[in-house]
Amino acid sequence: MIKTGGQKVVISIIGGHKMTKETEQLAFKVGEIVAGLGAVLACGGLDGVMKAAARGAKSKDGLTIGILPGKDKKDANSYIDVALPTSIGYARNSIVACSADIIVALPGSHGTRSEISYGIVFGRPVIDLGGWDIPETIKVKDVYEAEAKIKELMRELRRSTKAD
């Protein structure tokens, strides 16, 4: 588990560009949860799950960061507060995972799978809310169980930071 060093907890929400209405509602709710817990929401900054989660966080006055694949800040969706262009395309998925204290994986495709893999490699807890069935992830059955797990992980982060 990484230590936050007294900084705000960053929770990366990962998921696909294409989504169902159900996934959009799920992403929005997860964004609300992140902001409601006082954490910073990070994501890839574009459309789909990223936009829905950022919209949810903004509905609760949360802070959002978009780690963009291109070189232009204007590519960020309208709910991103801090747009960070990387100019490295899908390689930015590594940054999305590494910058997180906690990762929440929603339904997606290959890009989301790569972010899950990076999260595991970097030792970040990855909450599986998208049916990924990857052994190293934390399986949850619904948004309420995900919220409880996020709270538990945030408590662990606070304890580990105080122990230093």
C-alpha cells in the first residue's frame, strides 16, 4: 500500500469510452462517492466512463484531474478541473494507475484492462466494479460494497501515513 504523505487521497476511476446507460449511472455514482469522501478523482479525462465519473464528482463539488493522451488541454471533458496533457497516447494509462492511491475499475475494454494491470504492478488496490475477473483485484458486487471498500482503504492509508 502506498502512503499519501498527508496529501489528499487520489482515486483513479477507469473504464471505457463506450458505455451503457447503466454503466454511465454507475460511473456518476462512483464519482459522487469519491468527492463525498473528500478524495480527488483522477481519470483519463475524455468521454465515456471518465466523463460520467467526473460529472458525478463535480455534482458534489469534488476536484477532478484528467490525464490526457494527447497534447492539448482542450481535449478534456467539461468536468475536468486540472487537465494534464501527456502526448504519449495509451502509455498515459500507466500514469493514471501510478498516480492513484486507489483504483476503481468499471466496465471497459483493452485500455481499462491495461490500467488494471498497471495498478497491480504498482501495488495499488484495484476495486473491480466492472466484472473483470482478474485474481489480484478486489471484487465487489455493487456500488455500495465499493463505497465500503473505498472507505476501508482510505482508513488504511491514513493509519499507514500516521505510522511514519
